[in-house]
Amino acid sequence: MPLTTKQDLRDSYPFGMLAVAEEKLATYHESSGTTGEPTPSYYTEADWLDLAERFARKTIGIRPADRFLVRTPYAMLLTGHLGHSAARLHGATVIPADNRSLAMPYARVVRVLRDLRITLTWSIATEPLLWARAAQAARLCPATDFPSLRAFYTGGEPLSRARRDRIIQLWAVPVVEEYGSTETGPLSGICPADRQHVWADRFLPEVYDPVTGQCRRSGRGQLVVTPLRREAMPLLRYNLEDTVEVSYDDCPCGWRLPQVKVFGRAAFGYRVGGTEVNQHDLEDVIFSLPAEHDVLFWRGRADPDVLRLEIEAAAGHAAAACEALTSLVRDRFGLTPDVRALPPGTLVPDEVLTTSPDVVKPKSLFGPGEDWDKAVLYF
């Protein structure tokens, strides 16, 4: 049977893949569209029960006493609704914080984390780094001033081991990673031995080699899955186009489920002087820098003849950080990068982390001295 592609889903927009009567639908979603046009996806109530149950399969689980901060987009994506539904299924109190929202700036997130004694959060992995910097700007210590925190749930972007370790070091709480998509929901989770396993009781996984066009049971390539219990939108051999590595090796946890390492789209690399450099491996190198350099934010440009890197480094550590990173990149990739240190607040401006934007409801009538250029606008 041929693979189902993202383009197949786009071509069927909006309800060409619908397999139940419309009155049975519970929700309609679209992917973020970061690599092209968004793909449609939809679920029944029975699908949603399965989604929430899979999300809650965590080594640090959701309890009725938990206060659960959902810091992923609601909008048309699945992520916010997924965490919200799973938390409610297990009786937790949900704090719907959304993401990239003018109504929920980082200063407010930090206040809510502390004042509401948040115990669990659900976000992309970059968020706890931003929260840490925002907390420090408010003269708070992430590791000691948020004693109620039990764990961060993260997903939605590839996470290297070194970046994960840095988050744990900053906050002194575990990071529980999962992998999934809007089209499928949660596909895998972390086991007690700290390895990622495919939920093979819900999906049949395959690995597709785009060079040979062949699928196999294990190895490295693009993940292809066949959901086994999907009602509203059954998928057959759906290619997520994410680079993964699947194995059936024994795991110390005892789970008889295939293991998966997720590299995501970040596994796509650029050639620099004959060497391929990708974001996942580069991130792993950068977050291997000594913690005292305080490097949390960076950017890079892979030109054909040179790899340019810019990092925010703590005052007094710029030269040492640049020297250490140059050496690490040389050892890992066999090339000498052009590394520059930027003052903290350059890549992530301080005002983004410390200020609250002027968010108002639509208004047309203004009093003396009020700014009527804000008429109708939300900001």
C-alpha cells in the first residue's frame, strides 16, 4: 500500500478524509503549517478519550491535586486542548495560559507559576528557558522559589539531551518529554528508564528511507504510522516526515514497546565546508557549555564556507564561552566556527520577559487625554 502524505491531507481539505457522520465530530484542527500549508485533522468524542488517555501516560502522572499550566497554543492546534483534556480527565485544576498571547506575557507566567503554586506544566521545551530568565529578571531563583513544581511536560519541538539537562539544572525538576502531532496525537512517551517508547498498542510504526523509497521495521529514517483506533479520520501508513531512529532493543524498564529517538525536522542539515551541520547536534553542543557561562539563547547561520554562531553569554564569561564553543564545535563537526558573544538581552530582549503589553478590549469612545489611535484595536 502507498504511503499517506501530508499533501494527501491538504488535498482533502477540509473534510475529504472524514469517515464518520458529521454530527459525530467533536473537534476540527489544523497543524501549525511550519513546513507548508496546514493539514486538517478531526476527532470524535471517542477519539478524544483515547487522546487524553495517551497524553496522561507519564512517568510523573497527573493527580487530582495538581495545578496544571497549559502553555501551548489552543487556537486550531491540538496541543492546548490535549493537555487541558488530559488534566481534566484526571481531576486536576487547569490554568489555560495559551502561548504567544498578548494576554499572557512572560512576567505574568512567572507570577502565575509562583502565586498559584503550579505543580505541572505543558509547553514546548524552549518555554522553561524563557521562564527561567524572566524569573531571574524578577529576582527569583527558578530552583528554589517555585517549590510546588513537580515536573515540566514538553513536546512540539526536538529536545537534545544537553538542553534537557540544562532545564533540569535550572529548575531542579524533571522534564517529561513526549512526541506527537496534530494529525495523530501523542505517539510516544518517556519510560522509567528515561527512554522514549512508541505507543505500539495504538500505532503500527515503520521507518521510511526517502532515498530508496523502502520502509522497514527499524533503523533511521522518516516515521510512518498507522493509527489502530482512529474513528473520525483513519490514516493508513501516514508519513510524518520527521527523522527518527526506531529500535526493538531490550529496555531496562521492561516495557515491550519499540524505542524511538526523535530528531524531527531539525535533523535536516546544511553543508559547511563539506560537513553537514544540523540544529539538533549543534544544540547538543551549545548546551554542553559550562553552566556558569549562562548560555541559554543562540542563533546560527550555516554559510557554505563558514558556520557563524552568536550566543548570549553572562557578563565576564563572553571570551571563555566563545573559546569553549569553538573547541566543542571543532571536535564535533571538524570545522572552526565564527563564534561571537552578545550581551544578555540581545536575542531575547529584556522587555519581552519583564513587561506586560497594553491589552484592551475593542473601544471606540475615548476621554480627554486618552489615546484614540487605539480605537477598535485590541492592543
